[in-house]
Amino acid sequence: MRYVCQICGYVYDEPREKSPFAALPEDWKCPLCGAAKSQFRPDSPSAAPAVKTAPADIPELKKLTAGQMAAVCSNLARGCEKQYMTAEAGLFRELADWFTAVTPPVEDADARTVSRLLSEDIENYPSVRAAADDDGDGGAARVCVWGEKVSRMLSSLMSRYETEGEKMLEGQEVWLCTVCGFVYIGKEPPELCPVCKVPSWKFEKIEGRDGQ
């Protein structure tokens, strides 16, 4: 029998662990995210949640642009990497690269427009978080918490950029947390990510167009 963490997706495989899940102490926690034992569910068809009827006021689904599909596939690739699904991650990266290649240039991608879009995202997080909480979806709620913090940081950086321009990057590097997306400006990455608390080696340096 397999049990899946509802927060991070970690799988407790009884045959592999050579110990039944029920025998674990009640204070046992997920080795990946620290979630309580109560956050695990049996990985079986019989344990699948009942399908909910969509509310009458659900907004009409919209077709995603190529750029949006590139972002979705890129995020799915990272998700697969965290679950050690190497082959699936590679396929999603291929899709992300393809959608990126066919994405037309954005003509109005100036700092002010980006700041406005970030502000709109920040305003929408409370309602999305409320929906996640109402549904008891701890994973989605955590994404909302991280997403809002990351968006607020990006908004702050854009405000600085509108004031300082390229000068704010002189002698500095741009670092990206590969777990939550937090962006940090500095000569070295922070020891711990301020948002998701992962160590500095989880950060990647973002290179400019010319490799600098």
C-alpha cells in the first residue's frame, strides 16, 4: 500500500519502507515538507475524493496563450523534478521550449505595465487563497502564500527598477529560488530563502542576454 502526502506529494511505499504506515508514531512527519501524518491519504482508486459539481457561477475557461503555456509546462517540469520523475520533467521542458519559441514578442513589456500586472495578481490572491481554504486544499493554500510573497517582492523590485533603472544591478547578481520563485538581488544568494526557507544552494543565478 502507498500513502501520499497531500501537501508535497511524497509517497510512503510500505513494501519499500518495510513498515506499515499505521505503525508509524502519530508524531511522524513527512520527510520532505514536514507535514503531519494526518496529511497522508491512501494512494488507491477507492480513496479518490468524490467529484464535485462545478458551481453555476464558475467563470468561462479561457484559452491560454503560447507564453502562458510555456510557463505552465515549465512549472510542471519543475514539479516533476521534485518528484524524481526525470522522463516526465524532460518532456514538459521540451513543451516549454517549444511554446517559448513560438511566443511572439510582447510589445508593451515595459516596467510600468509589468508593475500593473503584478499589482493585479496581488489583489487576486486573497480570493484564491479563500477558495483553497474552503476546499481544505493545503497544497494550494501554500502556493497562494508563497505566490503572494513572491509577487510582492517582484513588485518591489519593479518599483526600484522604475526609479533606479539598470543602476540597481551594478555589481549585483540576480538569484532565483528554484523552489518558490523568490527573486533576490545581491552578490550572493541568501543563506535561506525568505519565503520557503530552502538553503542557498537551491538558488540559481539568472544570466543576462549576453551571458553577464
